[in-house]
Amino acid sequence: MRLLVVTQYFWPESFRVNDLVEGMVARGHSVTVLTGRPNYPEGRIHESYASNPAAFATYAGARVVRVPLRPRGRGKLRLVLNYWSFIFWATLLGPWRLRGEAFDVIFFFDTSPITSALPAIVLRRVWRIPLVMWVLDLWPETLSAVNVVRSPRGLALVGSLVAFIYRHCDLILAQSRAFFGNIEHWSGDKTRIRYFPGWAEPIFTGDAALLTPAAEVVPYTASGFNVMFAGNIGHAQDFPAILAAAARLRHRPEIRFLVVGDGRAAEETRQDVARLGLASTVIFLGKHPLERMPSFFLVADALLVSLRAEPIFALTIPGKVQPYLAAGVPILGMLDGEGARVIEESGAGFTCPAGDGEGLAAIIERLLGLRPAERQAMGERGRQYCRREFDRDMLFERLEGWLHDVTAGGVGHPGGQTPPAV
């Protein structure tokens, strides 16, 4: 199968689409990626790419075609310009840079903003082939949750755009079953929706993960209890509530919050840590490549996942949950809905309501009060649950079946497969 992947974010940026591309190539498919210049999360073009773009023209056997975009920078205006620059250049240059090539299906990786799907819709029309969209974030509801758009009229306008995008997709993959109602509402068709959750990348599940040495950057303490947060430091992750828990536990010097990652709220969070006098309790370890995460998980006694108390966030399974489960380390969740359900159902850890810093402090102390053997059993239950529910090979096989169905004239197939003449 000749697969065209359209995504604003791609390697060397750390997103699950990287592993999906690698997996599809390994399964014998020809994969081309249309993406932008890497600049996430720092907001500037990655130095390694800027110094040698040719080194990033292929990835795991896939061809990578990049279009210009404006770096994210800092501030809302620059972020909006970043989003729209990808849409503009991918729509304008994408068909030209891919001219003469033939594809069987387009796969769009949908993180915010959903508007990044517009180039994929144009390419669907040009090539007259099916478009499959993997929805990881629900619009317009997420815009309301993070205070970007609040007015009913504004949300309705964005909703109309979402409906337009969904109705031009031949198959819509939802990362959570709880997404189905929302997607059906805007698409008007539940028959084109399938459940396709995330998975744990091989670096978290194979023998290499077990042999990885512990990260040396983590300050050593003989009797410490390390609660580790790994991933994006954004407003959706509700760090004020995490810091409220840390403040309540300052009398327990053995409890440390280790933060691995970066994001738009990182500097604000560092300032809050200093203001609250939590520098010895909350330790920032910086951003590191995905490949290094198993080495950090080895020094964690608990892995923390959090989301703000918003109805839309209760529908999602945060992408870090699957690697957390695979790591075999107990999980602490300060979140509602689907994410909390997975943690509780797996028996891999404890949860408290989103935004409940006091509750988070309580479940940390509860976990600390267990015997080491009990915590080890909890982590192993998570690992087994991940193998049952989020196995990578199982999910990739399922995806292959859907892609074959839609290219063979299945759900929503638009007809031909003629390559463009441009």
C-alpha cells in the first residue's frame, strides 16, 4: 500500500505518528510524510534540522517532504501564525512537491489544531483517494476548555468548520470510545467512526527497556519517593493543582516531584515553584528524547498523569497512559473520565478527581504506605493490561485492515486512485 501521512508534527519532534510511520514501513508499506519544519515544543526550528535539513529527508525508510512554516515562538499570536502557515504552505506546495507520485490512501494525524486537516482534504480531492483521520483532540470543545474561544457564536463557527472537515473524511479513528458521540454529532454519521487508541512504543515494552540504565540526571537520594511527571507542561495538565499537592506534602521531604519535559506553561510553572518555596520538592529535569524515557521511568516510584477539570478532557485517554502502563510503575492519576477509568480498571494505580490537589496528596501518601511488593504487583497489573488493551501489533493490524477496506471501496470511498497530473 502507498500511504501518504499528513501531519504538522513529525520527527525529530516526539509524537506517536513517528512510531506509526515506522510500523507501517516495517509491515511492507510505502510511506511518504508531508509535514512542516520541526519546532515543537521550544518554538524555534530545531538546530539539528536547521544545520542539515538533508539529514531529515527520510525516517525509518519513509520519505519525508517538508514545507515551510512559521515557528511557534511564544505568545498566542505567533502560535496562530504557526498553525496557519502550515495550512497555507502544505496546501500550496504539497501537491507540487508530491507531483507525479501515486498514493492509495491519505492518513491525517490530528492533534490540535484540527484545521491542519485542510491540506489533507485538498490532497484527497487532487488524488481522488480516501482520507483517514486519527482524532486525538476534540474541537471546538477543547478551545472552550482552554479559554481560547468562549462565545457561543465563535464556538458555533468553529463547529461548522469541524463538521466540514469530518464530512470530507472517509474514515475517522477515535483515540477514545468516549469520542464517538462528539464525532457523530459533527460528522452526522456514526458508521465511519472506529476506535483506535494509542499504544506503548517498543522502547517501553521490549527487552531494551528492561536493560536501560537509570537516568543519571536524576538527583540521588537513598530514601526518596519519586513521583514523576513526563510530557508536555501545558495549561491542560493543571500544574497549579500539582503544586498544591506538593505544597501539602512539603513536610514529607522524602517525596519529590520530578518533572521531565517542556511546554508553553513551563516557565510559568517554574516561577510558581520558586514563589511557593518548593524548589527542593519539585525538580525540573528538562526535555529529553522519547528514547530516553525508559531510563527516567526506572527511577520513578510513581508516574503522574493529570488533566484539568473540564468535561472535554474527561473524554480522552492521555497519550502518556500507555507508556506508563507498559513501564510497570504504579500510576497516579489526577483526572476524570476515560483516563481515570483505564487506571482504575487496570489496577495499576490510584486516581483522584481532576483539579484536586488535596486528593492527589492523599493518594501519593496512600501509595507510599504500601509495601514495596504491593507497589510492584500494581505495576505488573498495569503492564499486563497494556498488553491486552493497547498492544501495538494488534492495533497496527487493525489499522491495516481498515486502510485496505477503505481503498477497496469501503466506507466513504470517493472513487478513483488516479495520481495528479501536476
